Amino acid sequence: MPMLKQINQFEKIVYFVLAGLLVFVLIFSLIELVMLLYASIVNDTALRLDNYELLDIFGFFLLILIGVELLDTFKSYITRQEIHVEVIILIAIIAVARKVILFDPFARGVVAMSDMTLIGLGVIVICLSGGYYLIKKAGV
């Protein structure tokens, strides 16, 4: 029993350290997003953003959203010793949606995704959505 208690304490310490590091990353990501948005608006004389600038900004928003959801998962585990599968699936859906949203088929100099990669992303979205639906329906 004492060994199990030590393992649980070590696990909590790891979660605290990860949560602290994630907060640190989120703060700097938020600062970088604000600087990117400010630079994009102020430096452009027409006061409009190009497509690639909008994609960068949306990417940062979604990345920060993923980080906040991960932080919520850590907080939930530290306080209640439980991991919500629903939140994990939502994080995965947001991550895949970020990949799909930021996909620019007309980007120059960037290798476009193959057909199989796009089909794979579609299958992942369908599976994650189905899993989320089943979890919500089960009331877990």
C-alpha cells in the first residue's frame, strides 16, 4: 500500500508540473497571438488581413483553445482523480478540425496532402464524432 500511495503522489506532482508548464505555454501563446494580430492590422495599410494571415490567427485561436481544454482535463484529474473521456474526445475533434480548417490546398511551395491523407482525416472525424455521440448518449 505505501508504494501505491507514493506512485499516486508522484502522479499528482507530474500533473501539477504539466499543468504549470501548460499555463506558461498558454500565456506566451496568447501574447504571441495578440502581437500577431496587432502586427497584421497595424502593418497593413489597407486594414485587411490576407488569407495566410487569417489562417495563422485562426490556428493560434484553435491551438490556445486546445491548450485550455487540456488544462481543464489536468484540473479535473487533480481535483477529482478522474479523467473525462468526453473532454479528451473533444480535444481530439478540435485538433483534427484545426488541421482541416488550416489546410490550404492552394499554398505554394507546400506539398499538398495526398488523397489517402484526406480520406484518413475524414475517417478520423467521423469516428471521433461517433464516439462523442455514443458517450453523450450513454450519459457518461
